[in-house]
Amino acid sequence: MWQLFLSMFERLGIIVMVAFLLTRLPYFRRLIYQQDVGKTQRFTIMLIFGLFGIVGTYTGLTVHVGTSEISKWAWALKKDEALANSRVIGVVIAGLLCGWRVGLGAGLIAGIHRLFLGGFTAVACGVSTMIAGAIAGFVHHRKKGVAAFSPLMALVVGMGAEALQMCVILLMAKPFEHAWMLVEAIGIPMVVANGLGCAIFILVIRNVFQEEEKAGALQAEKAMRLAEATVSYLRNGLTPQSAKAICELFIKEVSSIAVAVTDKTRILAHVGAGSDHHVAGEPIQTETTRKVIETGEMLIVHNRVICRHVDCPLHKEIIAPLKKKDETVGTLKFYFRSEADLSSITFEFVKGLSSLLSLQLEIAEAEKYYQLMKEAQIKALHAQVHPHFLFNALNTIVSYIRIDPNRARQLLLSLAHYFRKNLVGATEMLSTLEEELKHVRAYLTIEEARFQDKLRVFYEIEEGYEQLTLPTMTLQPLVENAVKHGLRHMKKGSEIVISVKSRGSFVEIAVSDNGKGMGKEQVARLLQKPVASQSGAGIGLYNVNERLKSLLGEHAKLLIISQEGKGTTVQLVIPYKQEERGICAVAHSSDGC
């Protein structure tokens, strides 16, 4: 008996090897995680465990009942011979993991094979193998989840299935004397060894998955920690300062030799190896980075020559896109020393980091837009009760009541329309070009009447763009800026030209004045940060530009063309497509084109 014990335990190494190999199969993993498995995959698993049962049969020990001799590797049995084997392990595991259909199927495959092998226990062993698969499947349905997938449950079911086989042998095998002698010789070793085999099989599988889950949890915890740390960096968007802080943080946490962040055209930051020639502010050097920006897909680069520098140590990299509203706005790049570092876990980790950074960029964009909207609403509320404008407008209207009552009536209507639009602008995000132009005309009608012959307004409006979408309160601040700042200390001959023209797939809306103009430094400063006006929290050109990009995308933009002493032109460039166009150019008319 002890010799049989030792020989049976020797064969448990095969069980461990098979269990580990099964953990490499994708559909076997889905089965363990209780995910949907199709009929084809279920049949494949049935076949695998059935073949495992057959292997357990062939690796069994041949027992000669009359002489009690034991031999190895039997391919056929004589009438007085039987097998001490581990066939039941594969069948029981199939039932525990997949249910009675797979368990019974694996039992049929292994059991029918045992019938053809011969010996006086052939029928009894074949039938008991099928029953073992069905019983294990029944346990699977009664003890779903963790209980069915525990080594203890596998031990109990495995020992029970083997004990049942001994009973079936006593009932069915003939002659009974041989059956009794066989059970007496192999019963206890097979029950114990196969029960332990089932438990070890489940234990190996579970430990492999637990280690992978633990590694995944550690990566997730690290990703969340990094994401939390980067929140403060990205509040102002993707800038060289925020990019450098992110790179310095990531290179400490990821086993890479360098980390870089780019926008669409240039390197924002590079930390680590190669920083002597991968310098922030320089244009993007590689086609692979440009490809990621164009496609929005991650890329692994296994190229010895990543950049043009002869002694560059960067040869392996993972490039991930950074996105805002599904548009790629930059890349996150990790450089590695060897091919071994480019594992699937690292790839998924970098993918998760890029997704988190992209989400934070969108949140930062939303927060910035929220602040801009608050400023726009404050401006609109101020405009509703602006004492200077209202005082000047009423004085102008009073002066016209006696000399030109009709003009006074038109001015009152324009003033009413102006304040009505300001009320709407405090609550709505988007407007049409037609509504914006009406608002501008109402404002300029009052200003022209106030300055009389000093100010002239010209409209050059190309037809077909009346329903073009704009952020509300976009044009009026530009016109007001031209009147208050461009034409300050207004003299006779002051002009404002408002034009709407097509430029291919874009529409160009321009507000021009012939005032004092600005220098290049002042023009650049206006679009870099908000500039407070004397009247309080003004919308300003910066606000208009940022709201334009936030609502209409990065292709929409505001341009300033100015020359000191000659005037200023502020252009809004809006993406748009229109087939039919016409032109309408008028000198000032409150009725429009």
C-alpha cells in the first residue's frame, strides 16, 4: 500500500503542470471569472478535461490482482488486471468549474476510453467516471461562486467520487473476490491521492489568478495615486510647467528610463535619459509620435533609432494619446531600456494613465469654461444696469425727442433690444450669428447717435451664414472694445467695419477700427491671460477666445491684427461649410442688409 501511495503522489506533478497550462487559456480565464462562455468553448473545455482524464488513465499503475504486483504505463489490460489511476481528477474539476454538462461530457470521454482499455473493472470504472462528473456538476450548481472553487470542496468531492468508484467496482466487477482484493489494495491510496490531486489542482489555479489580481490591484492603486497627484498640475491645462511636473512624478513610479509629454507640435517636457537633446520647446522629432496624434491610438516602438541623435539611449517606448473631447491634443511617452520592460501589464498601466490624464484635461477644460461663463454672466448682469451706458443712452434719446421723434423712438427700441439680449445672454450658452448681429446693431445704433457724425459703421455681411452657431455675447464685447479702447478720444472720421466672409471651410467674422492700434507685445498679452477692465469683471478678448475654443473646438479661434496709429482688426475664425453664398455691403443702416 505504501509503495502505491508514493507512486500515486509522484504523478501529482503532472496535475500541477496541467493546472498551470490551463491558466494560460483565455476562455478558461473567462470561465473562472464566471463570464459568458459559448457552446464551442464549453465543448473545448469538455474535450480538454476529458483528455486530461485519459492522461490520468495512461499514467496509472497496473495492479495484478492475483500476485499483487504493480507495473507502470499500461496500454492494455488483461482480465485479471486493473488500474490505480488519477482519471477522476480531470472529470471532477470539469464538473466543479463548468457544471454537470461539461462534467458529464468529460466523464463520457474518459469513461468510454476506459471501457476500451480492458480489464475486469472496465465497465465499473467507465460508469463511475461518468457519475463522478455529474456529481461534481451538481455541486457546482448548488455551491456557486467561491464555495465551489475552494480546495476544501475539491478535496471532499474528489475523495467522494473516488470512494463511489470503489463501491461501483464492488457492485459490478466480477469475480467479486478479485474486486474485493483490488479495493482492499488500492482503495485508500486512490481516495486520498485523488482527493488531494483535485485540491491541489484548484489551489494552483486559484493562486495564479489571485497573484494576477493582486498585481492588477497594485497597478490600479498606483494609477489612482498618480491620478490624484496630477489633479493639481492639470488645473490650468496642458502647459510646459504641468507637463514637467507630471514627467518628474511618473518617472519615480514607473520602471522607465525617461518620460515625455508633447502637445500636437512640440515637446512640452522630457525628464530622464536623453534630456540633453530631447529639449522642451523643440518640435516633435519622430514620425511615430505624429502617427499617434493623427490616429489617436497607442503605439509600442521597438526601434533602435527613435531619434536622429547618434548616442541617444532611447530605443524602446510606449506612446499614448492625450485627448480632450475625442480629439488628440498631445502624447504621453514612456521610454524603456529593454524589450522585457514592454510587458502587457506595463502597456495597460500606461493606457490607464493616459485615460486618466485625458479625463483630467477635460475636467480642467470644463472648470475653465465654467469660470468663463460666470464672468460672462457677471458682465451681462452688469450691462443690464450699467449706469454710465444707460445714462448716456437716455441723454442721447432725450436730445432727439424734440428734434427727431422718430429717431428717438428707434433709439428706445434699440435700447430695449440691447437689454433684452443681455438678459438672455446671462442664461444661454449658444446663439446664432443673426442674433449676435442684431445685438451689435442695437448697441451701435445708440453709440452712433451719441457720437453723431464722429462715428460711422459699415457692415459687409456675406449671406447664408445667419444660423452659424456662436457662443452667446461674442460679437458685442468685440465691438464695445473697439468703441471704448480702439476709438478712445474719438475724432471725426472714426470708423468700425463688421464683416462676415467665407474662407474655404471656415467663416471669418471681423471687427475693424481705424483707431490708435496696439503694439505686438500688448496683442500677445491680450490672448495669454485675462486683462481686467476699468469697468470691472469684463468678458475681454481672452474670455471670448477661450469660450470660442471650449464650445466650438480647437479649430475655432480669435486673431488680433493691429498696428499702432492705424487701427485694430479682431477676427473670429469659425469652422463652417455652406454651398450658396452672396455678398451684402452697406454703410450704416440700423435695418441691416
